[in-house]
Amino acid sequence: MSTEPEPGEAIRGTDVRLTVSRGPERFEVPTDLVGRPYDEVVAQLQETVPVQLTRVDAHDDAVGAGLVIGFTPAAGTELRRDEVVTVTVSLGHAPVAVPDVTGQSPEQAQANLEALGFSVVRGEDGRSAAVDAGEVMAVSPGPGDGPAAYGSAVTIVVSAGVPLVAVPDVVGMKEEEAAAALQAAGLTVDSTKFFGNKVRQQQPAAGESVEQGTSVKILVAF
């Protein structure tokens, strides 16, 4: 690459120092930058490694959001001046699909959801004709809502039994009309009939809230 003395100088019996090239200059991205905050990594590289940096973001279940996952070419690779190096930065844990926990006990549903990284909130109990009392009847967000953020809260609603309905007033109706009205409200009919065809009494009384499927006694007489 060079001599000392420089070429052209007159010398006799003098030592000449030769500087030999090792090839084009090369640089390396330190391996200890992996796992460190992106801004900190960029600041260090801009001071010490003359390369061009680009950034891509990706989910990583093991590397926290904002930290560097890795480099392309990989850290430790010999690089030319101004070579493009891609820095991959973590978006944090990938979103997680919420499983269908309806029909499970609250304890089992909570354990299944927490195993996936969710926190679990129990909402106010509801009522369902399809889910037995004491079992989970709804979850929000649910399986149909797409993946949810890792570590986010999921609310479960536990069934307190079948829905409540208001008992219609059937006193004075003909037996057939009364039975149709009660059945339309989701109730069953227990009819006691004397002579006549009109409802004179009912139990439970009109306006009471009872569980769907409850039997309403009617007395049919003149």
C-alpha cells in the first residue's frame, strides 16, 4: 500500500518500511447489540460502524417490544463500508387466538385462558337457555373476534340459569287462548278444569318474573 521513505526518494543502505494491504476494509456489527433497545443500537452503530441501516418490525414471543431481535447480515459478519444492514425490531409477543371456553366451569376457563397469557375478568352473571347454571356462557373478546393482544384481559360471563320471563295475565281468557299466551312466553301450562272454559285464577300471578319453562297453573271454570 505504501513505503517509507516514499517512492522516488534517493536512498542507499537505508531500511525501507513496506505497508502491505490486508484487503478492503471490513466492519462488524457487535453481537452484544442483540436484545438491546433499538434507539440505543442505532446510536452506537452510527458512531462505530459505517453501514446503511434499515428497520423491519416483527412479533417475537421471547424478545420484548422495542428490542432488537437480530440483524441481516447477522451480527459478527464482516461488512463492507456503506453495506445495507437490516435491523429487526420486536413488536412483542404475537397476538393469541381466544379459545372457546363456553360450557366450562369458571375455574377451568380461567386456567385455560391464563395458560395462553391472558388475564381473566369475571363479568356480571347472565342467563342462557343453552348453558347450564354455573358454566361459562360467553367470553369477550371471543373466538370469532380474531387474535387478541398477548396479556390482554378477557371477560367471561357465567350462566345463572335459564332466562327470566314475565308471566302474562291470562285471567278471563278462554283456556286455549291462555295456553297459547303462556307457551308463547316460554312457559308451560298446568290446567285444572271445572265446568266452563274461562281462566279464573293463575299461579304465579301476572307480572311475576319466573324462569323460562316454569309451569303456570290455571283454574278453568265458569
